[in-house]
Amino acid sequence: MAAGLVAWFQYDEQDIFFLTDKSSKLTKRILEYSEEAYLQMAAIDHIKEMGAKEIRTSTLYYKKHSVIKPEYYIKETKAWIVYPWEYGEFAAFQYDQLKEKMSIKEIRRKLKDIGIPPPLVDAFFSLILDNIDKRRKNNE
């Protein structure tokens, strides 16, 4: 079998992909970060069921407190990780957590200060303000 995708499934609304080398003896499971132990365990179980002879995991960032230690990782970290494709989700989470304690202006500043690109913060809060305006108009 040639190298490539051998399996895909969805677990707890997360897409999971499996890759295999050309001999099908080594199957690798790639995750963004190794904190998601339940995903790794489900993936490993699924790969075993598929008959893999050897399973190795890899991740971008490994945290010592993770339940499973991958065989391969790029860097060990203790930091909270926000990938570029998660900026919108992270901004929404921060807004929900801080909206009772801080003004929108303060939340925007905080997100920019921690490294979220200003144009993305501005675009996100433009959507928030539009939604707030729509709710007000609907309640009038």
C-alpha cells in the first residue's frame, strides 16, 4: 500500500486522520497537541482494530502533564497554546469570560497585547457589535 490516508473518522465532533507508510507496518497519528488524550486513546484503539503492527504518535507540542507521551514532538511546553486557526474561537471564549468584568475596548486591547493580530481582533469585534445591535433592535 502506498503512503497516504488509510482511515478517517469523527470522535466527539473532532476529525481524526490516520497516516501510514508504504509498508503499512508503521501507522502515525498526528494531533495538534497531546493534551487531547481521549482523542489519542480512541485513535490508537481504532488503529489497533485495523490491524496495525506498530503505532507511534506525533504532536507539535508536548506537555509533561499529558496522559500520553508521543514518540515524536517538536517542542515541550507548559504554555497555553492558541494556533492561528483558533484565533476566532479563542477571542469568542475570552469575550464570553471577560464581558462582565471588562469593557469591549479593554478585551480588544488584551487580545492584541497577547499576540492576536489586530485586524483579526477588529474583525471579530465588528461581528460582536453587529450582533449586539441586531439583538437590541429585535428587543425594541
